[in-house]
Amino acid sequence: MACGLPMVVSSHVATGIKEGRDNEHFLVADSPEEICAKVIYLLRNYKERCRIAKNARELVESKYSWDNSVSLLIDIYYEALKKG
């Protein structure tokens, strides 16, 4: 996702990408047949491949950037210090 490429992921992986949505940021497939079908779909559909890749990259930039991660970590540290 961060590389700006479309992804086919399992439903298990998709649950770990909290803000991510199937058919918006990635495609979900669990069986070998589904994975194959989704990859072929992406290979045959340039516009859809680009749309999903663009959405995925934007999600990573907005939610998982270093700045966001550091800000969240600092907030956690402050809360921990308050509880002392």
C-alpha cells in the first residue's frame, strides 16, 4: 500500500488495516481461486488498479505516516506519565 501498488489480502490481514476497506484500499480474497481471480481482475482493469493503488497510498499517508505515529506515541507517553 505504501508503495502505491494495489493489494490482494486475506480477510485476516484486512482486519488489521482498521481504516481500510475492501474494493477501496485493497481487494480481499481468502482462497487460492479468489486470489487468482482478483489478481487477474487487477491485471485486466488498469483504471481500477490505479484507483485502488491511489486510495491505498492516500490512506497510508494520512493514517500511518511517521508524524502521525510519533504524535500518537507521544500522547501515550504523556498519559503514562500522568498516571505515574
